[in-house]
Amino acid sequence: MTRKLRALGGLLCLAAVLTAAVAVAVGHPPLAAPPRGVPHALRLVPVAPQTIVVLGDSVAYGAHDVVRGGWVTRLGRLLAAAYPRAHPRVRNLAHNGGNAADLLVDARRLRRGASPALVLIAYGLNDFDERIPATVLAARLRAALRLLEAGPRPPLVVFMGMPPITALSPARQRAERAYTDVIRHVAAAGHAGYLDAFDLWLALGDAHLHSLRYDTEHPNRFGYAFTAATVAAFLDGSYLDTQGHVRSPRTPPTCAPAVCGP
């Protein structure tokens, strides 16, 4: 229990530090996000070698964001400010309303038309809402990972855990925790990185968990900024060198066992 409390305390400290980056993330003028329907066309266009591509659902897409572009647009700004020479480019190819079935299409098109350095996969929320069996989710994630790794220049891959849905009963929240844990296990088995968004959000406590939301599933502009700072810190710690270039970590990062279990 002491280890778990210490780990959760560390998450709270990290959350406080990352929240300080909100001013950076929201202090810029609006930057247009790709309109609906554009991602399919974009996926066939070659991308720069240091490009980071984000595939995901409406939270990755940036639904209901007044700035537009959600956490992905803000992530690009944070990395550009931190590494003005390397200027790693971040492209948002998420689907508003997509699930892991779309990920298979994403992986096939990305493999044919682009060669990003890193692919960040943020699917699962709609799969959970639609009560798609966890075994189906896992199979789709594994298939997408195999497709990406089979290309001539396979990218590094990071899976992102689901954020907690705020309106769930305790029993359904435990079910969501088990569902997002499927993503973690797929990442570990496939030697891909994993960012645990679920516990990071919960560690903020009920007040912040609700104040950083537009609705029960989507962040508001400060919630998107918090997510962007979280992802930026994660990438900077494991996937970017001192110049801001994407590089492979010695060991793919994952959630601490004291928090997520074995």
C-alpha cells in the first residue's frame, strides 16, 4: 500500500508540474486543425522523417476544443518551442468518432503513403462505449502494430491509455480500468511504449477531473493543454534526444507496476 500511495503521490506531483505548462499551450492564437474527412486524404501523402503521427478518436481529434486541434495541436507547439532547430512535426490524423476498427485502415494507409518516425495510437474510448469485447480490441491493436512494423521503415509506436469517463458508476469505472489495461498489455507484448492516461487523470482528484472536462469524455481547453503537456514530457523523457530528434529508447516505457499492477 505504501508503494502505491507513493506512486500516486508522484503522479499528483507530475500533474501539478505539467499543469504549469497550460499557459504555454493555450497562449498561442488558434491553429486550424484538419477538417472532418481530410485525414484519409492526408495519409497518402509522404511525411518528413521526423514527423510524429497521431491516430485516435475524438479526444485525439480535438472535439469541442475552442482553440481547435485539441492536445495534438498543442503538443506540436510545445515541441516546436522546446526544439526550434529540429522542429519535430506533429500531424493529427485522428477520427472524430473512430474506434480501433478505423486503426486498421489507418495503419494500412500510413504504411503505403508515409514514413513517420513515431506513431502515437490513442484509440479505445469509443470501443468501450460501444461495448466491443476486449478480445476484439486487443486483436485489432495487435494487427495494427504488425502492419506498422511490416513496412520498409517501421516507425516507433506508442499506445496511449484511455482517459476515465467521469459519469461512470464505480463498477463501470473498474470495467473501464480493466479495458484500458488491455491496451497496456498489447503494448508490452509488442515492445511498444505505453502512456497511462487513465491513472494520471484519476490522480488529479474529483475536482480537477471534472473542471478540466467539456463533458464526461472530452477535455476542455485546459484539459487538452494538460494532456499535451503530459505527452510532451513523456516523449521528451523517452523518445527525443537532446536535439529533439526521435530516437528509440533502450526499453519501451510503460506504467509503473505500483500503479497499474503486473
